Amino acid sequence: MRFDTPYAMTIGGRRVDGGRTFGVRNPATAEIFAEAPDCELAQLDEAVEVARAARSAWRDTSWEQRCRLVRQFASLILDNLDPLKQLLTAEQGKPHGDAEGELRRAVEWLQETATLQLPHIVNAESPTRRSFTRHTPVGVVGAISPWNFPVALSMWKVAPALVAGNTVVLKPSPFTPLTVLRIGELAQEILPAGVLNVISGGDALGPPMTAHPGIDKISFTGSTETGRRVMASAAPTLKRLTLELGGNDAAIVMPDVPVADIAERVFWSAFRNAGQVCIAAKRLYVHADVYDEMAEALSDLARGARVGDGAQPGVQIGPVQNHQQHSRIVDLLEDAKAGGGRFLAGGEALRSPGYFIAPTLVDNPPEDARVVAEEQFGPVLPLIKVSSANDAVERANRSIFGLGASIWTRDLALAQSMAERLEAGSVWINEPPSTSPLAAFGGHKQSGVGVENGLLGLMEYANTQTVVTNELA
Ligand code: NAD
């Protein structure tokens, strides 16, 4: 595939320009480096129409054949890894190694989801009467993804939607549309026209998608605030919904840990992808007995981390992805400072035209400081002293969010009992937060509705149908 053509949407298997274009910035320089098509409403209608028209042939394609095509699509992404990686770094900011990692994850998601099967459940069986429940496709899936992992999180939706026999209209974030647009073009070499359509536009494109009567399900990943709007907008047509929303995950460090051994893993739990990870550790609760040792080890790591343009070799932490998010984080840091907060490392934006923030550790701020109570979604981590496991769990649960949590301790029985009490969709014990295409992932409380990944995630892309059959005498 050529990477020097203008960026285009894919509608019904064709390259389509928008009515206008909008600029996409490289967050390491803050400069616009490419133009993306801005989808007109009539083009959204057209994308939905072709997706509806492609439904029956795709649904009638055998499960095995759909999985084969999804795996071929994955291989095509692998074949184009290098140009896609460079493009992803340019628009998202993450270091090249992480961009490659994200693309490989997207490939893994497509491949692994294509090994799953939906169950066929026999409810009753007698010589003359049989009842079974099977799964049928939902129809057209509207997939909306955020800017932190634009490719991987788009494929979290595309993979199960296609495997289960749905057609898709995918809209990446306006901050990071380019790599997903290219992948949409690539897919046309494998998938029948209309099965995967990719459109791009500003935030104004989301609401008509979520309200569109031709879309049967919305799968959305983004902030809790937008998630509420999506839910309201989908209500009049009672769309199926999967919402993967914000998080303010706690990581808990108990006093029996070997600090030197775990510090690096704890550090990257918070600072990978410049902290712009939904399941990043965003509040670190450290037992008082090891607080000072942990604070020192993490401060050394923060000061030693290489921050810079992700396209430069050796860079570990790239810029924050966009100006709005950068301003939000600077605001949180100023609020922490004004409240008397002390920084163990960082504490300010770097002098640069790009959106860089020094990796920041905040020393034991009060629980109601904004930097603790709000999702930072950037390279900032507050360390908070706790007195016991109960104290840590109680503080961790004091949040409207419930996405993930992690626990570090040698006492696995204690960790299990803490996990049971943590109000979070995933709990990791002695490892940094991670996800798998085979394990259900979703948020408790206001971190989401429904799950993605694994069999339970796949089931969200299907209706159930119970069929009861009787023999006539
Ligand atoms: P966002 O909510 O601003 O945007 C997400 C997507 O929604 C974008 O494509 C955007 O264009 C679109 N959108 C905006 N307004 C819309 C509307 N009214 N209707 C429909 N769509 C609309 O989120 P973001 O800033 O791109 O992403 C960061 C947030 O995403 C963080 O809160 C993070 O925790 C969350 N996130 C969650 C998960 C998860 O799996 N739970 C994963 C990654 C990110």
C-alpha cells in the first residue's frame, strides 16, 4: 500500500475525501503535519447505508471464513508495521518502540479474537421437542475510539464485531485519525466492500453517530463525561452499548515488598504512554513502613527517565497527546502547588513547543486534592501514605471510578481478600496493569458498562436467539 497519498476515509470499499479537512498535529512539535478528511453528515449516512447493505452477505459468510479474513487483515497490518509505526508516533507522540508494541497488540487482538467461538446452548431436548439458544449478529456497529491507543482500542472493537458477523462504521479520535484511516484502507484488500468503513471528523461527528437510527450498537471508549452523553444519545433508539470509560486506578504497596525489586514495575505502571493509559496506576497508596524507600526509588526513576520526541532513539516518555490535555495537567499541578503540595520529582511543563510534562511525583497530598481525586491521564502520580490494607482498600474505593487496581505484597492470601473488596473490573497482584484478548475487561461504577475482550466481550456483539422446535405428529 502507498503511504504518500492524501488521507482518505473508507466508505463502501472506496477511498472518500471529506467535504473539508482538518489539521492533525504532532504533539512533540505542536505543528500540523497532515490533513484528515472531515466527514459530512451525508457521508455518515452513506457509511451507515453501505454497512447495512453489507450485513446479510457478511452474516451469511461462515464463521471460519470470517475468522480467516480477520487473520489475513492482521497479517496485512504486520506487513506494513514500519510505516504505520512512524505515522502512529507522529500523531500520537509515543516512542517508536511503544508504537510498534501497540500495532502488534492490535494484530494479536485480531488473531486471538478469531480463535473464539460463541456457545450454542441446548436448553431442553426430548425425542419430539428441542430448545436451543444461539447468537446472531447485532447488525451495524458504530465504533468510537480515543487518542491514547488509537489503533489497539479501535481493533478491540473491530475484531469481535467482524468475527461475530457485524459490519462496522469506525470513527477514531480527531486527535489521532491517521493510522486508523490507513488501516481502514488496508483492510479493503481483504474484506468485502462495506464491511469495515472508517470515517473521520471532529467531536461533532460523534453525536449523530450515537443517535443514528441505522446503527444498532455503539462501542465507545473514552472519558466518563462523554460516555454519559453517548448513553443519553443512544437511548431513543435503544442501541446496545459497550462503554469503556475513565479510571483513577489505585496501586497499593504493602510493607512486606522488596522495594528495589518492584520499583521499576510500579513506576512504569504509572508512566507508560506518558500516563495516558486508562488502567495506569493513578493513585499510589504506600504503607508508611516503606513509604520513604519507595518514594526515593521512584524519584530516581522519574529523574532518570528520558522524555522527548518519540521519533528519537532512546526516548522512553513522549509528550502528552494534545494541547487541551496538557493544559489540564498543568492546571492540576498548579492546584497541587497552591494547596501546599510538594513534588518529589517534576512538577511542571518542560520548556518546549511540544506538549511535554516532566514525570511528576506528588508527596503525600490530601485525599481530596484534585491530583488525587481526578483522573490525571498524564505523567503525574501522587504517592499517599497508608497505615494498613483496610485503610488502602477503603481509600481506593473512595472514587466514582472502578476500572482497575493493583496490589504489591508477598502475602497472597491478604492480596486475594483485598481484591475481593476492591471495587474494580480488573485487579493485578504483583504485576503492572495489563489486558488480554482472551480475558474480559470492563469497569465497575462509572468506569463503564459492559465488557470487552474474551468470550464475554465477544458476546456483546451478538443478540441471543432461543429457538424451540417441535415435531408434528
Ligand atoms: P473523549 O471522551 O474525549 O473522546 C473519545 C471519543 O469520543 C473520540 O473519538 C471523540 O471524538 C468522541 N466523542 C467526543 N464527543 C462525543 C459525543 N458527544 N458523542 C460521541 N462521541 C464523542 O476521550 P479521550 O480524551 O479521547 O480519551 C481519554 C479518556 O478515555 C480517558 O478518560 C481514559 O481513561 C478513557 N479511556 C478508557 C479506556 C477503557 O478501556 N476504559 C481506554 C482508553 C481510554
